[in-house]
Amino acid sequence: MSDGPVNMKLSDLTNQAGEWLRGSGPMSEIVISSRIRLARNVSGFPFLSRCSAHQRQALETRIRDTILSCRLASRTLYVDLEAAPEIDRLLLVERHLISKPHAMASGARGVAIDEQETASVMVNEEDHLRIQVLRSGLQLEEAWEQINPIDDLLESKLDFAFHPRFGYLTACPTNVGTGIRVSVMLHLPALKIVGEIEKVFRAAKDMRLAVRGLYGEGTEATGDFYQISNQATLGKSEEDIISEFKHNVIPKIIDYEHHARKALAKDKPVLLDDKVCRALGTLRTARLMTSEDALSLLSHLRMGVHMGRVRDVDINKVNDLFLNTQPAHLQKMQGKRLDGDARNAARADYIRHRLGGDAKGE
Amino acid sequence: MKCDKCGKPASVIVTEIQAGKKVERHFCEACAAQNEGFPVKSHTPINELLTNFVLAHSGAQKEGASACENCGITWSDFRTQGLLGCEQDYTFFEKELTPLLQRAHEGATHHVGKTPARRGSSAGPARRMPDLAKLRKELTRAVEAEDYERAAKLRDSIRQAEAGE
């Protein structure tokens, strides 16, 4: 082992579960993951929309060198996203390590990822740095305890743009101040089935929080996954925002979902079992499976396993299926580009095989 | 009707009260612009007229046109793109940004929370910032309790603390 951080390869990631769907951590039957990100900019450089190609490159080099010399982790993977093939960039989106716009942008940019896939730093996204910590289950305080020292460490080497009145300065004024975005990904299938998902939207609206889909801003809530995040970043401390989430917002929504699950089991057990068994039956027998179908069927199966309605499927297997049936993961696993029906067939095969369903071609 | 100056058909009528008497003068567009300082363009669409009127009276036209010396963006550039160009824009456009920040951040206009350690000594801003936050909270409470004497004292302390930043 060398003294410096050991660089990892992207393929090292695909061999592990991926933090966001590891399925561990407190309240993991409902809370998929907790995420905190901090937006930071290097003082003296324009924000990215006004950077020349030369400035952008200089920033990328400087931030990358700083991250790698800081030893954020014992093993760090740095991906040069300008050079990386599209499939690799999409794989990182599917693992929630970079945003979709960051994957699809152009120009010098990258991402640093720690060995455990809990911490990552996007370089040259909307802001010069977007530091992120992602942890399974409800672990917001743990995420803050992890991200705060990373921010301190980077700050000791980089002069971050800061204003006494406005706090950390960001390209978009909606992020200014703490630059913090706290997001919790929730799995709420029962609320959807009983037709009470509106309660979540109302609660979020009352608390001035945003509700988004699986991959963040501008995406739909597929597979009954909902991401709740704060909007205000100015005038509230990081600890206050986190504490509000942990003590007010999330317990309330978890309660709604628990209540809906109990009501289903008590009042409509046949309907509940029908949803779960139909999902398992289709997953074990289908020959063509789109991403959307897989997500919604796996969602019902996940609920069924957690509620004890299905005994012969392990929850880790379900979480693995969520991750690996996404388009880039599937293609990476198959080692080739797959389009349309070929991809849907490969997805169906993989799921059938993993769930012990019909053998291929029978 | 003909122009009082050149005899061409007149399209501008100027009514003035001179020594208590109503005097009407007629000009063509060119003479009106030259002699009376009226705009030549006679067919300004109503929406443009209204926009110009509103902008002129809100002072926004002037602000929208001035560019940040550091990055070169104008306020209207920002309104179109939604992104600022550099850190100095926060100072340059402070007046315009304030109401927008209030809308986006539940009425807040001041940062509360983490401060870079290098901003002053270890006993400096990092510690002072939470104090300021505490003072602001106390001020809100004092106002709510209608304790204006205390509120005034707190306001002065906040001003003092801010000036020291």
C-alpha cells in the first residue's frame, strides 16, 4: 500500500451493494436513505456559468488534487466525468453518487467517491463543490457528523466563498446560507394503495418541504419512492434543519405509512396479499420487464417481505434487484449495450433467476 | 392639419396653458422630435408602453442594465438564467436579491449556522455567528412579547455585532 489514497476502479463499486439501497440502518423498512449535501464555491473563481473552459479546468484540477491529498477516505475513487463513457456516468446516477445533470453536462468535471460509497464530492456541478453523504435508513445526525469534518478538511485547503450576511455563496440563491440540502428517501407503498399519499404532500407543503421522485429534482415518484427535502437554506442552522427532519417531519410520515400498512393488514388482507402475490408471480414468470414495471412490482414485493406476507424471499435480494435492474447496471452486468426488448428480456431473466422463478426458455 | 414648422401633415398636437390661455400647436413627427423632444416612434405597442412605464417607475430598468464589474452579468441576465455569475454578485445585487431571498427562505435574510474557521481567530466569527443568531431569536421573542425596550436594546446589539463582522 502506498502512503497516499489508493485509487479505486469503477468496477470495484459494481461488486458491492451500494449504500443507498443497502437496506440497513434504522427504520429501513420505510426509510431507504438519508442524504445531506453541502454546496460550496472556491473564492476568486467565477461561478460555473461564467467560467471559461480554462478556468473550469483549473478548478477541476485544483479541487481534485485537494480532495485526493486530504485523504477523505482510505481508498478514494475519482472519476473524470468528461472522459468517462456514458454508461459509467449513468451507473453513478443509479447509485445516487452523482446527479443526472452532472452526468449529462459537458466540460471539465468529476466526482470523488469513498470506498464505502457513503461520501462523494461532485466537482464542477452547479457549484464548484457539492459534498454529499448518503447513508442507509434514517441516519441524518450520523450523516451530519460525517459530512461536517469533510467540509472542514476541504475548507482548510480551499478558500470557500462566504459572506457574513449571506453565508456560503452559491450559484443559485435558493441554496445560499448553509448550502445544505437534507433529503430523506421514503418507501410509501401502503399510503399509495389506500389512496392517502396526498397526506404526505400536504404535510410537506405545510412544512415548506419539497417532495421529489427517485432521482431527485424533476423526476417522478416511481416505485413508491418519495424524496423529501428542505427548501430554505438561509436563516436556519444546519443542526436545526436536521433536527426538524428527525423529530418532526420524518416520524410523522413514517407514522402515516405504518398506519396505512396496519389498516391494510387488518381491514383488507386479501387486497394486500393480492398485490404482493401478483407482484411476486409476475416477477417470477415475466419474459419482458420494463424499468417502470420492475420498480412498481418490486415496490409491492418489498412491502410484502417487510410485512411478513412473503416468507421465502430475503429483503437483501429485493434491494439487490432494485439496484441491479436499473438500465446502466443491467448493461454493465451483461457487459454490452442492450436496447429496447433485449434490455427488457435481460431484466426479466435476471429477476426470474434471482427469485427462483421459471428457468429461461421454458 | 399641418405642421407649424414645416407644413407637412401633423401627427403630434401639443396643448399648453400659456398665461391662463389654452394654446394648441401642431407638429409632424420629425419636428416634434427635433424641437419638442418627443419620441419619433409613434406606434409603440401598449404592452411596451406599460412595461417601460412600470420599469421607469420602479427604477428596475436602471438596475437591470448595470453589470457586475467582476463577472459582467446584469440583473436581467440573472432573472433569465436563474444563476449568479460570481460571489461578488451577492454584494452588487444585494438590494434586488433581498426580497427574492426572503421569498425563497421563509422570510430570512441573514445566515445562521456554520462559519468557515479561517474567518478570524478560533474565538472569532465561528463563535460569534451563533451569538448573533441567538440575539435575533431573542429579538423576535421580545417583539412578540411587546417588550419594545428590550427589543430596541437587542436591535442595537445586533447592529453592533454585524458591524464587527
